[in-house]
Amino acid sequence: MIAPTVALAARILVVAVLAYAATVAITAWAVRSRRINPFGAGPKLVRRMSDPVVRPLERRIVRMGGNPQDATLWLVGIAVVGGLLFITLVNWLLGFALTVGALGRAGPRAWGRYLVSGLFSLVMMALIVRVVASWIGISPYARWMRPFMVLTNWIIDPIRRVIPPVGMIDFTPMVAWLVLWVARGLILGLI
């Protein structure tokens, strides 16, 4: 019963952070567009509450060559993306804890199936990261990309020797994904 409560608390926290960011952004927009008086009690309160968060964000935006007035929009974007990531992480951790609890009562066969499925999922996720990184131009030799390359080279390289890229399209990750998916099904069927 604790898992739904924790998930609900995480969602409420994310909604509260998003409401805070939206209030700050709307107030900043209203002050800039002269719809409200910047010296009123409301805008002053919002500015006082948002300065510890918005000021460092403004400095970082200026260092990157951006407009500091966009800091409140960045704050909303960070709240949305960070909130989604936070909720996903909380749900994953809760699911992992429940799975481990269930595996504690299960036999060795269930442990074997879980470990095999986990290994295949790890390689398939590394394949997705590799593909997305190639789309956005991240070097495969970057330090943080090396583990993903090591996890996927063993299946990509042999397939690439058989199926070369067609123009700018490389079908080997899709074929590798299909091979991994079929192999996982076969191995889990045998366990």
C-alpha cells in the first residue's frame, strides 16, 4: 500500500513545482508586458520567492549567450522535463522494489528469467541510446558513450558486415533490435 502513496506524493510534488514555475513565468510576462505593476504586493512576493532559483538560471543563460528574460520559460521547461523524469524514476524504483520483493518469494527459475530479461533489456536500451546519440551528433568516442558502444558493438558489427548502410540510413540497429527481441523470446521460452 505504500507504493501508490509514494507515487501520488511524487506527482503532487511535481504539480506543485510546475505551478510554482508557471506562476513565476506568468508574473514575469505580465510585468514585462506592463499588464501588472511590478511594485505591487503580488509581483514583489513572486520575485522574492523566485530570485534564489531564477537568478542563477539567468546568469547561466547569459553565459551561454541567451536572453536573461527567457529564464522563467527555461524554468517551466526544466520543471516539466525534470518532473517527468522524477516521476519516471520514482515509478521505476517502486516497480524494482516490488519485483525484488516478489523475487524473494520466488524460486531460482524466476530469478533466471528476470536476470536474462534484464540483460536483454540493458542491451536493447543501450542500442536505443546509441541510435539517438547518432541522430543528435554525439561522437561514439565520447567518454560517456563508450559503455553503450561496448554493450552494442558485439551485435552491430557482424550485422553491419552483412547489411551495409543504404545511403544515410543504417538498418543494422533495427535488425539488431529484432534479433535481440527474438532471442530474448526464445531463451525465456526455454527457461
